Amino acid sequence: MAYNPNSIWGSREKKDITPPNDVMPVKTSPQVSVPAPFVAPEPAPIKPPETGGEIGPSGPSFFRRHGLIFFTAGIFLLIGLAIFIYYLLLPPATPDVVVTFSDPGTVVLGQPFPLTISVSNESKSVLQDAILNISLPSGIVLVGNDPAQPQAVVTESLGTLSSQTINPPQTVTLVAIADPGTSQTIGAQVTYQTTPTASTQFQSAASTSVTVGTQSALSLSYSAPSDVFSGQNFDILVHYQNNTTSTLDGVQLTMQYPPAYHFVMSSTTAPAGAADNAWNLGTLAPSAAGMLDITGNIVGPSQAQYPLTGTIGATFSGQNYPASAAPVNFVMTPSPLSLVLALNNSQTYVAGLSDNLNYALTYTNNSKVTFQSVNISAALSGSMYNFSSLKTNGSFNSQSNTITWYAANTPALASLAPGQSGTVSFTVNTKPAFPIKLPSDKDYSLSVTAKATSPTVPPNTAGTNTTSVTGLTSKVGGEIALTSDGFYKEASTTIANTGPYPPVVNQPTSYTIHWTIVNYSTDMQNVTVSAYLQSGSTFAGVATSTGLASTSLPVYNAGTGQITWTIPYVPATTGVISPPVQTVFQITNTPAVNQVGEPVTLLGAATLTATDAYTSSTVQASTAAVTTNLTDDPSLGNQAGQVTQ
């Protein structure tokens, strides 16, 4: 095809152009060239986006064009909703309330001190119904309260707290009763509510520490002998002083005596109350001191120690608060007139039922003077004494159970020279049975308190007489009983005996053995019962136990033929107040021909051993052997247990 410069399909370069299929070629004459009519090429089809979706004739939809905006708006909407709910449910903010304490410094034990507590409302809210609760430790007491029953929390009403204001400070007067040198923590808590949130109560708390100084308001000391003779009067000089710069009113001194102390008198001021152990010392000026002389005596054995404790305090708002406490100790030195007591030549003798008791009291003059008119007494106490059996050359008062020896019945007591000694004695039996009526009736004892006195007093010794005391308490050991019984017709439904009775040669007959334990006045530990099976007898392997030993069954040793029953613990009064402890086991016996006409011994004698928990001693009991006579089986009547042919 020749190049046509006017053709739209052409170019300056010669190219092969293929017209579209729907354009028909035009035939031209060789002389004239006519351009072909223009036909626009058909547009290429539009491919949909790779992400999918439909494209409308007019382009993407509204939501597709603005989806990012809607998504972002939704996120912000959810965040806003969450914030709204959070603040809706969030409790109201706590107002800013500050609690502060004044600094009382180091406080003096037993002297009141003020403590000021300030509450400031630093918030913009008005606070209503404000209450201040002051928590006090056990060592700090509000003045006016009983120190024996202190008030743990002190409550003060503050009312309304205005915004940005400091409430008028609250001052409480306190007194320290704690040990010197300790630190005590005082707490304060303010509760209140705001007007917008009247249903919500808020709290603000703070605390402070108060140091109790080593110096107390009142001090206490003594001048007294450390060693004293039993029964002889001695003086205790009590020195007290006001260590403050203030006058102390209502000063009181209290002495705590041991039971062995006997008050005689006091100087200047008489004690208040029937106990003779408290004194009202009145008013004590600043730095003033005073002294009180207390006279008394202690009756006790040699080398025994006795502490006395004094407490002194002042009175504030009608209550006395202890400021100082100090002990003083006394040791009993051997008396010039010594006395030693023994039972059956022992200090640790353990008595038993129907026991014969021999008491000996040995007295000795350890001084360098002769004691005149010596009097010796012995007071007996204990429900196990059989007083009707008492024998002595002394004088016995059965109303007070007291024996007295003096010159009239014991001439040697009229005058006791230096270094001289002697002995008085008495005998008495214990009862044959324990007087048990209640489960608490256990662990019996026997007590003797002896005293020797003489009006003679050695030189340089205070007191109006010479006295010596001693005592001895002896335990009564417990008793436990064991029975071993044989039965042919067993009452128990769990065990049945078989075989002929009376027994027949070469024919086995079974029997049941009952071991029963009764314990009396003391708890028993490691209780063991044992016995040996005799010729022709075998253990049937059937056993039961009742009571406290229901889990303890007899054990059979086939090698030795011994049956052993062990119970770890049997309390006192078992079998007396409560049911006894019992085990039942079955044995089988086959008589031999050489036993015809005689009863057969089924089980040998049973023995019991136990440890008495009260006296730590070993207790034993035993029984007779069990034979085919079975005297304890009431169902057999008069049948004899001799072996038949």
C-alpha cells in the first residue's frame, strides 16, 4: 500500500497499519486517492479494583469514598463514651484535709502533758459532720480515765470545716503510764462528708510518736535487809521523791505483799484499807522527798525468796496514775531455831492406800543463847489422812487437825541449849480407799506445815520472838486394778464359743477371756497387760476392745504363746466415774488324756504395768490364772470344769 501523507493512520514513517475489523476497505482508482472515513477506536473495558466491590456507572459509592472519616469518628465516639462511664462510676475525689500534731517533746512518766491536733481543710469544698477520732496506745491514757481500763479511742466533734480554712485546734491532756524509754504511737482520723456527695464519707488520717523519758514524775527506792529470819519483824524504809517542777497532789503508795508477809505497823501514816498495803501520802511539793517505814515479817522456809513490789503515783482529775514501780527482795536465812520435817525418813516419799506414815520433826538451836519455852506445832491437811489412826505424845486438836508439843508433854522443849537438838514425831495412816465422787477427784496429796517458836530472841536481832517454819507435801500414788475372767457362754453377740463343756478329752472347746481395767486417782500412761497361754490352748484370732481402748487390741506372739494388750493412756476415775476399759479375746483349748478329772489352766496369771503420770512411779497389778472352772461365768451354775473322758 502506497504512503499517503493525508491519512490519519499514517505517519512519516512507513508502517503497516491494520484497520479495525468493522471498517471496510475503500476501493480507489489509481488516479485519485480518497481518505477513509474516521472511526474512533472502541475503548478498552475498565477493570474493577483489586480490593473488590462494585463500581457504579457514576463511580465509587458515598460510603466508600468517606469510610475512613466514619471509622475515625466512631473510634472517638467510643473513647468518649468510655471516659464518660469511667467518670460516672468513679468515686468523688477526696478533699485535701491535713491533720497535724504538736510536739510534746519527751514526756515524763506519770505527769500529764497536752497534745494539740490541728485539722485544716485545704480543698475548695465545705466539709460537714467532721469527727476527730484519737487512737491511744495502752501506754498513754486520757487524764480522767481509769488507768486499769483506759479509753482506746477519744472522739471529738469538729462540725463544719469551711473551705481553705484551719479548724480550731483540739487539745487533749494525756498521761504516760508505759515503761520508761519507750515510744508510743498516737493516731488521729478525721471522717467527714461534702455537700455535693452527702452520701459519701471520707477519711483522713495521720499519726505521731511520743517518747516516754527515763525520768518519772515520782521515784521510789528502799532501805531494807536482804536476808531476814523467818517470823522475825524487819523494817522497810520506803524513800519517794517528786522529780518534777510541779506540785503533785494525791500521792499514793501501794505495796504488793507475797502471801507469807505479815504487816505489823507503819510510821507516820497509817495504811488505808483492810489490806494494810496502801498509803495516802498527800501533796508533794516540787523536788520534795519523803519516807515511810513499814514493819512486818515473813514466815517461810530457809533460803526461800520473797519479792515485794511498791507502786507510787499522783492523782489527776480524780484518778491516780502510777509513775514508778520498784521491787525489793528478801531471802530467808536459816533460823537460829531450825526445824526439819521428814516422812518415813524421806522428803520425797510417795504414799499409798492404807499406808503407815511416820513423821519426824527435828529441831536445833543454831544460836549462842538458850531458847526457853519452845513450842512446836504441826498442821495436817489432806483428804487422804485417816485421822482416827493418828498417834503422838503431842496434843492433837481434831477440829483444826493440829498437833502441838510444848514443855508440858515434851519436857525437852522447856529449855534448848546452844547446839542442842531433839525430835518430836507422830504416825498416821492413809485411808483404804480414794474418796472419789467427781471426775475432778484426782491427784491426792498430804501436807504438813510445822512451826517452832520461842520467846527468846538472840542479841542484835529484831522481833519479839524467834520463829522457824517448814513444810512437807507428799503425793499419794494412784492405784489401778485388773481382772482376768473366763467365759464359756459369751454374752457378746460378736463372739460365739463352741465345743463341749465340761471339756472332753481331745475335743476342742473355745472360751473368751475378759481383761478389765479400773483406774482410780491418777492418770496412767503406757498401760501394758500380758499373760501366757497354757498347754493345749491356742489364740483364736478374735478380739474386741471397748471404752478408751477401742482401738487397742491384744497381740499374740505365736513363738512365746504370750498375749499382750497395750493402752497408751487411761485417765483417772476410769471405771469409777466412767465405764472401765475392757478387751475380750477368744482362745481354744483341747484337753489331753492325762488331764481327765481335773480343771485345765487356760491362761496364766496376767500382769499389768503402768506409769503414774502424777508421781512418775511404776504401778503394777496382777490376777490369778484362768481355768476351766470359769467361776465368773454365771450361766454355768454349779457345773465343774473337770475334763471328762
